[in-house]
Amino acid sequence: MAGSMNSEVQHFDVIIVGGGLVGASLACALLPMAKRHGMRIAVVEAVPLPSLASEPYQPSYDARGTALSYGTRLIYEEMGVWQALSERVCAIEHIHVSDRGHFGTTRLHAAEEGVAALGYVVENHWIGRVLLSHLQQQGGEAISWLCPAEVTAITMAAERAQVTIHHQDQQQQQQLSAALVVLAEGGRSSLSEQLSLDYQEAPYNQFALVSTLTPGKAHAGVAFERFTAEGPLALLPLTDSDDGSHRCALVWTTPDELIGERMDWDDATLLKEVQQVFGYRLGRFSRIGERYCYPLALKQAREQVRSRLVVLGNAAHALHPIAGQGYNLALRGVADLAERLGRLHQQGEDLGQLTHLNAFVEQRRQDQMRTIAFSDKVMKVFAEPRFPVQLVRDLGLVGLNMFAPARHRLARAAMGLDGTRARLHGA
């Protein structure tokens, strides 16, 4: 790549490649260790770092949202960012699950579980702003934010990983080294190809059509998951617009062969079709925002660690959005990794040693397998058109609605509380 080379090599304990939601969350989780015990952390991000102090937040009707589980709230509380995040989250107080054209229905309630909310929906832009603000205000010299910059090469050596970055604004290359490199660039990373990371991928032959719409009635903190013959349609509660109008996040699973047509519909047609599938529980839909779409596949990295390398977030696994667990699974991985790295650093251990990283993967295995299997099996069961399967799943939904212990177990899974959670106090 063109540009001069800065011959000075900067040394770090951890280099995080990608300053998006997962990478910034890991930096926040490691920040206390960096400040108290001298852990040296660098974040390499392609997008320039905004001057948040001088830029008032301007919410957008079209902003994409993410569902945060109650377990993710607990993780963000330990990082010290939840109070700021909570200013713009919408609590999910109830979950309503139904099977279109069939009798099966079940409902989950936060009050029944003794929590303030089963989860929360928040705009991605707000999560990013809160994380970056925390790092800018609290990081000091503990976090080196290298941006706008791109990692062009990673070489693994016995003692250190060698990382070459290209500073886009200076047209200059620089050499870094680290005990550990964390790849958190997302699921479409050129570095994954450069490192020959192998993936197991099973396409669902579906797209997610994502948008924001205005219902005629207040959502009252209810998240709706409606299964149809073509795939599930979810409406998630969002905070009201500045003008007081209600908002819901729409995630409509669409077969490959229909996504082009649906993306080309005018707003009136799209609202009409969504209304027909969902019904009138929230009254008549009156407005729909900008729409996005992305292909759906179950994707898992066969190698989530190598000597001096960890792969996190969508770079490690991508799930169907049916249960809204992809980002929450990634955050649990962030918490486990931060806790382990903090402990190893205090003990004077080599953070990039493969033995330690394999132990991290083993620690994560059960949670990943359980969450991925749940999302995949629910998708396949509700996509099955045969009558015996339809009958069994509808009886199952009714049974869940009537049998409190089973409903409690499902709620715990939805909240991300059905496993052991790492503690970040030692980080």
C-alpha cells in the first residue's frame, strides 16, 4: 500500500482490530485493568473518532436498533456504562409469541421473573456513542485509539504478534506488536481471508428486511415475535420520536426470491403487507422508515483462537436474528475474555499463549452451542409446513403459556441468565 513507513514499533499487550460495538465494549471492559495495572491496549478503527463532546446527539427515525438482554445490562453495569446507555433504551416488559394462522401463543412477563425488564431495545448509534464517550472520558493514556487506520497485515511470531497498519489520513504505514490480537471487525473482514480463517456456513436462503415503523397504538413495552410460513416477523419496542410518535423496530424474515420485490415496494405497499402479516394488535401502521436488508446464514469460525489471536463477535459466529441473541452472545464472550485477560495480566502470564486461549474457547463452548442451537432449531421448527409439526409446536406454545416452570426457563434463556456469567471486578 502506498505511503511512507514509520520505523518506530509501538508495543502493546492487546491490539483490538475494530472499534465497533464489540471492539469498543472489549476496550471498556479492559479499561480498569489498563488504568490500574498498566495493561497497554490499542484499538485500530477505520472510521475517524468523532468529537463527541462538541456534537449533540441527534436521534434518527431510521436508526437501526439492537435488542439487549437483561444479562447484557448486567455486563454493561459492571463496565460502568449502563447509566448513560439507559437514557435512551426502551424496556421490553412483555414478549408475545404467536404462530400466524394457528392457535399457538405464549407470553413472557418481566414482573413474573422479578426483573425490571426482560431486555431492552436501543439504537446502535447510541450504544456506539456511549461506549466511545466512556473511552474518551475515562481512557486517558490507557487506551491508544488509532484511527482512521486499517490493519493491512498480521504476522504471528513466537513471542509477539506483528501488526502493520495504514494511517489513512497520513498515508503512512506503522508497525505495532502485541502479546494478543483480537479480531472484532465483524463478519465480512478481509483480515479473516488473509489469515485463512475457516468458517462453517449454512445459509437459510432468507434475508432480514429491517426498518422502523409507527404503530397506531403505544407498544406498551411489548416485543412481538410472529411466525409465518415465510419466516418470522418481529416488532420490537423503541423509544418515541422527538415529536411524540410511537416507534417499533421491524425485522421481517423474507425468502431470497422475494427480497428484491419487497425492497422495491413503495412505503404504502410495504406498510399494507406488514399489516396483513402482523394484524392490528398495535392499530394501523402509519409510517415506515428507511429499509435495509442483509442475507441470513448460520456462520461459525472453526478456529476462534490461534496463538496470539482471538476472534470475537460476528467474526466468530453469526446467528439468525429470530431470538435476538447474536449481539448478546458476543457480549458474553467479551466479558469472559476480559475477565480472563485481566487475571492473566495480574499473574504475569503471556496473554497470547495458546493454552490460555484454548481455555477461553472451552469456557465459551457451552454457551455458544446452546445459544446457536436454540436459534437454529426454533427457526427450522417454525419453518416446517407439515401439519403434525405445526400441531406439536402450537401445543408447545400453549403449554409454555400454561406451565410456569417451562415459561421461566424460556425467559431465563431470553434474558441471557441461563449460564455462568463472568465477573469484571478483577479486570
